[in-house]
Amino acid sequence: MTDETTEVPAGETPAEETAADAAPATTTAVVEHAAAPAPVSFWHRPNVERYLLPLITPILVVLGILIWVLNMSRIFLSAHGHIPVVVGSIITVVILAGATLISNARHMRSQSAILMTSGFVLIAVTAGWLVLGHSEVKSAGGAALAAQGPCIGNIDVTALPSIKFTPVSVEAKTGIYCITLTDQAAAPHTLDFDDPNTLFPGLAVSTSGQKETGRIFFGAAGDYTYYCAIPGHRAAGMQGTVHVTGDTTTVDQAETAAAASGGGSSGASGSSGASGASG
């Protein structure tokens, strides 16, 4: 029987020793990997769920309600009649339907739910921003014109017992006019303009046959709406329009032109009947 000794060249390690040495390292790596805790999202951390979420949730809810009310109010301020009611109702129904769909769609992917929610929020926010310019309060337009002064023409408006104005359409040119309100209804009525740039102080009558006269400035061509400010009267149709043509002018230029034209002053009576405007 012969003893055989296997010689291993210097610098080399037997395969059995190499495998034996590698096995514990691999086992240790597996144990360490299995023992590593799963990552916890920020919103599921104990302190966040206990303190932060209860704090910011009501703030976000209130902020959402304020944004919703602000945008809906802009829609209502930007239009007249039933248009804002219809638009606001459609948007509300769409958002409620979308919220119901998202809450019941358990199988929906999170990305899809986020996209749909973002879409509804975008509708709610942009609905008011799109009409922001129309819903903003118009500038004051400066101080009202003095009651006395020259005019290039006269505009006569009569308040009728039928809660209507006559005429309901008047033609005029840019410049300063004397405008007279006559009461034939034996009831309070006013004459006001939507555009504050007319510098019109407004007129009011309350007894049959009463007349009040003031001056109004039309600085640019366009349609100027007048109405009665007594509650319910404008809704009943007590309004009209002055259709203005001509070149744009300033108040000083209009005053100079009125004085040069030799027109009457606001103290003079207007032309008889529902004459509209005389240049």
C-alpha cells in the first residue's frame, strides 16, 4: 500500500478549501439580505400618520373648498341669466361623477386614478380662471362728470309703468351728452350704466312727471348698456343700449368739443319724446 501525497503548487488553494471558505460568506449574505427591513413610505411612518396627516388634512380640505367656491363665483359673475347656472351645474356633476368612479374602481391602476383626479382638479380650477377677466370688478373710471356743462347732444330716456325703458336702443357718437330720465310710472326708478368709464353719476326719479338730467362721457366706440338699479327691474327687462360710433377721445377733448359745438348744458331739457340722441 503506497501513501501518495498530492502536492499543491505554491500560491494555489485546493478546491475543497475554496468551497468551504466561500460557503459561509454566501450564507451570511443571504441572512443579511433577508433580515433587511422593507422600506416604509413617508406617509406611512408612525409620526407622519399620527401627527402630520391629522394636521394637514383639514387644511387641504378647506383650501380645496375655497378654490372651488372662488372659481364657481367667478363663473357666476362672468355671465348673466342662466348661463352660469348651467355651466356650474355641469362642472359639479362631472366632478361628482368622476369622484364616484374613482372611489368605486378598486381595480384601477394608481396612475390612472391620479390622472383622472388631476383632470377633475384642473377642470375645477381652470373653469374660474378662464373667465377671470370677465368676472373682475371693473375700474372706477374716475370721478363723475359735473352736472353742469356743455354737451354735443341730448339723450332722453323714459321710465314706463310697464317696468321698461323707452327707447331701448339709442345711437350716439363719441363725446359728452346730456342725458335725461323722465318718470311716467309714478314709481321709483334709476338710470345707471354698466361701464364706469362713462363717468355717469346715475339718475333717480320717484314721482310721475319728474325729470332728472346729468352728463355722460362716451370715450370710445362700442355698446353701452343702461339699466334700472331698483331690485328686480333689470331682470324684468328695464334696460337698453347706446350704440356709440366715432373716434376715441379723452374727457378734456370731449369737453372742448362740446363747448365748441355750442350744445346745450345739462340744465336744459332734452328733446321731446323718446328721441334717442341728437348730434
